[in-house]
Amino acid sequence: MAVTAVQTIRPMRGGAQSQLMLGGDGNLWVVKFKNNPQHLRVLANELIATRIAEAIGLTVPRTDVVDVSEWLIEHSPGMTVSDRGERVRCAPGLQFGSQFVGGLMPGQVVDYLPESQMDEVKNLHEFAGMLIVDKWTGNCNGRQAVFERRPRERRYRAVFIDQGYCFNAGDWSFPDSTLRGVYPRNVVYCGVTGWKSFEPWLSRVESFPAEALWRIAEEVPPEWYGGDTRLIEALMETMLKRRSKVRELITAFRDSDREPFPKWGTVEGMVEVAAPQRSHAGGFIM
């Protein structure tokens, strides 16, 4: 069952023109609407890609379907989006919701940390894992994350947000490009020394069960992709075929002029570059 939105708090920054809303479950949700200016399908993209990242053990917000009533929109003047320069009301019905990082009583949440503070991010190694998801899903945008430090905690935690441009946004295609889907600063990849740095997430993607992927797809409201189930079925079939292509895509990024992994070849990396082996160890999280 969907979460019911009971109050709008404020508009959010960003191209999707989301709204921060209070749900009937007592949580704050960042809600993307069906008539957002990016594309209808970004709602489906968000749900699918975030659920995939969660399934393989990465730090992402909780996601859900949020039901926003026409009455609430009519009685909330700020619930509008800009469509070709004209302000229109947000569409009622089932929307995509991402739980607000920090919740009702946040500590400190920022979308940028200077390089000198990156060693304060306790899960910095997860950027390598999120790179796997972004390459698998064909994210055509740069990788985005926020950094959360809860009260009385000394170190930040990276939370990976905004998966709307996976699957090439509204096109649901995969024009793979070396520098797509990557974080803009190499510092987050400073710990990568070889293929072992991508575990356990790489093995979990390469062995991602078909039934698990289909379950995620079934949770997407059909109205988020026009109601034609053949479209989402084709997308999932392509995703299953692409599991074996992820190493190739990461290798292309590794060998690019960007030089994202300066420590590649140290420690275990020297052995693995010479003879990369595909491993399916590490289990699978659902």
C-alpha cells in the first residue's frame, strides 16, 4: 500500500521540482510527481535503481509509492511545477517518494564536502559499489550523493540519491559512455586498488537473480511508464543481459583519461589486472 501524503512542507531544489512532504506514516518524503519537467519515467527509474542498490547492500534512502490527493494539491498553493515556462499544479495520484535523509530531527546533511574532509566519510568505499549500479543501469547523469552526520556522531555517511536518469532517463536505452554515471571527483575512488575493491557488490550484480529483478519491476505503478507492460518487460530483459557487461564498462572508465583509480595495481590489484576473474562469492542481500 502507498504512503499517504498529509502535508506539503516546501519545494526542493533540482530539475525534477520535487516537494518535501509529510506522510501519514510520520516520515518526511521527497516526492517526485508524474508531471515533473524531466520525464514521467524518472519515477520508475528512481524506484527500480534505488531498490537494486538497496538489494546489493548500498546506502540509499528508503523508497515507496506516495499517494497525493487532489484535495491536498488544491489547498497547497506551492504545489506546482514549471512546464515550458508556465506554472501548473502537481498531478494528483501515485508519485515516487524517497525518504528525506536525516528525517524529522537531522544532524548535519550536506551535498558537498571539501577533499580534506572526505576521510571523515565512513562508507567512502561504497562509491565503488554505486559505480557498478550506475554502469549496469546506464545512468546518463553524474553520480549524486549527500553526506549525513547524525547528532553525536563524528563521521559522515554517504547516501546515494537521485537515480532518475538511470536507463538513459525517459528513453529506456543504454548508450553507454565512459564518463557517464560517475562521481565528479576522483577522491571518492581513492581506495580502489583492483577488482576486489568492488566486492561484494560486483558479484551480487553479476549473479542478481532474475526473480528479484522482476519483483522490483512489479512494484512500479504501470501509470509511471504509460501502462504498456511490454516496455518494462523489455527493460528488465535488457538489464539481465547487461549483468555480464559491467566489468567491461568499469574497465573502460578505469582506462580513460580521467584516470579515476590511481592506486590500481597496488596490493591485490597487480594480480587481478593480469588475470581478472569473475567471482560469484559473497552472497546476496534482499
